[in-house]
Amino acid sequence: MRWLVVRSAAVLALSALAGSLVVFLLLRLLGGDVATVILGRSATTQSLADLRTELGLNRPWVVQYVDWLGDLLRGNLGQSYAAGYNISDEIRSRMGLTLSLALVSMAVSVVVSVAAGSYSALHARKLRSGAVDLLTQLGLAVPTFWAGLVFVSVFSVRLGWFPAGGYVPWSQDPLQAARCLVLLVASLSLFVSAVLTRYVKSAMLDVLGEPYILTAMAKGRTLSGAALVHGVRNASVSIVTVGTLMLGGLLAGTVVVENVFDLPGLGSLLVSAIDGREALVVQSVAFVILFMILTLNFLMDISYGVLDPRIRDAERRVASVD
């Protein structure tokens, strides 16, 4: 297990380093001239050169990247060129909303998919299983942003059950914060639930005929009980794999949903920075989202060892050979 943690941490560090370089280079290639963005196209050549010198933009890209990387490690990402806010403080203030939105959506998706996928597998070849399959097809076909607009139109505008936008911090009013997130979570978890339900059903169908399920039934458990106790656990590795990959997609999906619901998360900060051509803010937010996804993959690798003893044994054998 220790070797698994060390190896996964090394992969996380190297991936983050490579990702930071890619983000930095892409923004330098596509971001345009920051000095022109700040001073406008009517600025003189001398004023543009003076501003580039002041901001350090005339230095080699390698030096700029190393300085930015050092700032990242110190947690100081500098100031926004146009709006003037502290980038690190702005990201910290918005990260909680984006993370809570993605994690709550994933938790809801896992609960729904385990229940629906198990139910569909236990009633395979029956009409009720076909109904679950039909609902998953609808969940896969509906785009997240369109689902968000429909939910707002029905449950907020017509029925008035939930607010159409805005956000209240959990620390201020937990009940109102939950009401603000209901439509968002429903929009984000719709597609993820549909995908996970298919994987859960497939995994459950694979394990339902295994000897340990038959042994549990011989000891007096029902098929449903044996499937929930033993089947879900043995199918959990594939569920964790797909779920973690989908969680990365959820974090990226919040960029769209936060703007549909006008929420102050990392997604809306990224879009506003792109609109304002704030290259430093864009590359900082993009790297933070990338690092969050890499961290989730790291946790997924660790969870493999926790869930499946065979993986721990394989890692132990590899470590002894090395």
C-alpha cells in the first residue's frame, strides 16, 4: 500500500508539472499581447514596451514559467491586470462552490446509479428493466445546459419551488444554500447518473452468477441482499474508475452550468477572464481545475488498493522485485 501511495504521488507531481507547462505555453501562444489588452490598440509603441518591461513580459518564456511556477508553489498568483483583484484570493473564495457542486452532484449520481443499475440488473429481461434503460438513454441524450434551462423554467419560473440563480454560502444559511443547489445538482448529475447506471448494471450482471453470490444465497440471503452486500463491493472498482473520470468531467461541466445559473464559482471566473483576455487569470484557473482533476485521479488510485486486496498484493510483489 505504501508503494502504491508513493508511486501515485510521484505520478501526480509529474503530471501537475507537465500540465502547468502545457497550460502556460498554450496561453502564451493563444493569449495575445497582454500590454495591448491593458492599454488598448491606440497605445504608443513606447508605452507598450514600458508596460511589458514593468510586467516582466519581455523576459524569456522559460524565466516567466519558472517565476509563475514558484508563485504557484507559494500560493501567490499575482494580481489581475484589468480588474486588479488578487488572483489567489479570488480562486480560494470561489473554489468551495465549484468543489461542493461537483462532489454533491457525484454523490447523488452514485446513489441513484447504484440503486437504478442494481434494480435493472436484478430485473433483467423484464419491463421494469427496460424502463430504467429508457431513462438512462434520455439522460445520455439531454445536454447539461439544456436540462438546466428546462429545470429553471419548470421548477423555478412556473412552480417557484427553487431560486433561478444566485448562491448563499453554507455557513450563512444551510437550508437556503441547499435550495440554491438543487437544480444545479439535478442538471449536472443527470448525464453522470445515466452513464454510471449503465456501468453498474453491466458490473452487477457480471457478478450475479459468481460462486460467492450463490454461496450467500445458499446461506439464506435473497438475491437482492447478496447482490447489495457482495455484488456492489466487487463491482466498486469499475464504479470508482468511471465515477472519478466522470467527476473530472463534472468539474469541467460546472463552467457551463455556473454561467447558466449565474453562480460565483471557478467556471464563471474562467469565462469572465477569457472575455477580458486576462491571460494570467485564465492560466491560473485552468491549472487549478487541472490539479483538482489530477488529485481526484490520485485518490482513485489509492482507493483501488483499499477496495481490492489483489491490487495491494500485486503492488507488493512489484515492490519486492524492484
